[in-house]
Amino acid sequence: MSTDETMATVPLQSHLLRELTRIVCSRSQFERRYKPTSCIGRLIAAGERSLKALREVIEDDVWITRVGDSEMRFEFCGIYWEVDELFLNNLFIKWARRLHAFTFHWLYDLPRQGFVKAMVENEDLEELSIGRWSKNDWPMILEIFPKLISMTMSSVQFADMLENSPKEHFHLKEIRLKDDEGTLGVALQALLTHRTKCPNLEAIFYFDDSMKPVEIPESEITIPTIKHLGIDITTECCAKLDFSILDAANKLFPSLESVYITVNSHCHDHDVRKVDSIDELYEAFHLLRFGFFVELYYREKLNPSVENLEELHQHLAAKGKLYGYQTCFTVETLYPEKALIHKVVVSGYEDDYDEVTYFCGDSSSDDLLSDDGSFGFSD
């Protein structure tokens, strides 16, 4: 029996085909100034199932980061892509669901033709991130992109959007607030005033490295649609955490299901890390009792000259499950409805992540894709 006769063609399951497509796309990031033309072309030519997987990967992982009348730029897994082919640019514009707009110059000032025309016709855009200096004509933006599910902007921009948008945002589920301008309190006060404009908003995430206190306003009114709250802040070394914000969140958002707090602490000026303040943190967290899940991710970076590192390592090891090594370790402590994840890194010993890179032309994963997106295996 010949080799060909002993081969069985086994179609890849959809999730495996998508993963293979991501691998092929990631390989292309190193090809000719991050131009993915060759690998993407092979995926398009590989058959209907491969084309479907490519579309799903573009919808999930590709950001549009620059729009021009004759030039586009995209980002995949943190790598900028430049695409020369007109057909591929238009395909990416049509399929991509995420846009980062440093400004909307292209929308206000450029003729509605070419790539600009294709962009304003992409009504299926789901995620929009807005730059700090962007001037926002909210009625126009929201008219062009009516199906936005997630938006990232500053608190002041969010308040401005709510005040100036003419109608409800029924699709909007998630808001990510940056600390470029304004506070969480500014955004929440605007949401209280215009809460009917976001009738289905479920999640709010706030990022602030200003070291200012995070406040949630008191109100007789509640926002029952919010189910998830995330707060990412930076604090001074060994600063005592104020968990009263959870009481305020519980009152304002009666339907809360989860709160995720990330604390970044940088102890560059101390040669000794006080373990008593750590015990106070764990004791305060242990006493929390709410009807929703709470996760605290406490990340601290220590001075390389810290003198009691071994003591600190042993002290924290007794509090939960320990991962890592003495200069970079994580302790995970689980409670009913709570989790405290404590990461300690000595400056200069940050995690090294092994990155597997792929290049078009090496081994042969291009050839692994048959016309129907299947592998051939020998019996």
C-alpha cells in the first residue's frame, strides 16, 4: 500500500484551527518590517475554513491604530502591522472590531473616500479606545459606530460623552477609565446624572497611577446594572489600604458580583520591608464580608538593597501557596468569596517570559493547512 493510501485526512476542530491561525499570524510580525502579506495570503488561499478562522482572529485580536486616506496601520498581539495591499487593508477594516483613535482627524477633515469611507461604513465596530488629546464630536462618533460594547477613555471624556450624546447606548457593556484627566468620582457622578443613557452597562474598570485617593460618591440613587468593578492604583510603599471603597461600591452598585483591585507599590527608598504592615493588610482583607467576590492583587517592587528579603520570603510563604524564587515570587491566599494574590519583585529581577517566535519560511506550518483546513496523519 502506498504512503498516500495510508494517510487519513482529519479536519481540525474550530478552536485548534483558530489557534494555528494565530501562530501563523504571529510569525508574520517579523517578516519585512512587520508586513504580514505573505502569511495572510496563504491563509486566505488555504480554503473556506481557514478564511473563517482568519476572520475570527482579526475580529478578536486586531486593533486598527491609524486611519488615513491612503494608509492604514493595525496592531496584532502588541506588534504593529503595515499592509500594502489594498484588498487586505479593506478586508482588515471590514473585519476588525477594535479601534484606537489617537485623534479623529481622519473623521473630521479627510474626504469620505478610500479607507476613510470603509471605516465609516464599519458599523460593527465593538471596541473604541480614545487618545488623551482627541477632540470628540460625540453625536457623529456614536452615529457612525452604533454598536460599541466597550470604550476606553478618561473620566472627563466619559462625562463629556454622556452629557453630549443624544441617545441611549444600548450595546455598551463596559467602560475602561484612564487617569489622563479626571477621577473615578467624576465618571460615576456623570453616570448617576445620565444613567438612563447606559441602560445595559455592566462593568467599570479604572486605572490610576497618580497616588490620589480613589473615591466613590455617596448617592440616594443606585446603579443596579453594574456587576463588575475593577480598580488599578499605585500607592506609596507600605501604605495602609482603605477598604471602605468596597462599602461605597456595595451601596452604589447593589448587583455587584465581583470587584478586582490591583495595587502597585514601589519601595525604592527603604532597605527594610516592614512585615507588620503586611500582617495588617492580610488581617484587614480577611475581615471583609460582602455578597460579591473580591480579589486583591498586591504587587510590590523592592529596592535591590533590601536587607530582610529572606525573612520576607519566609513570612509570606506561611500565608498561602508560594510560586517563584526569592527575588521574584507570588503568594496566593484563598478565602471563601475572596482571593489575595501578593507578588514581590526585587528591582532588576523582574519576570523573564519565554516568547516563542515564528518566522514565515521556517519549518512548514504554512503547508500544514490543506484546502479544508485539515491535517494529514499516517495510520
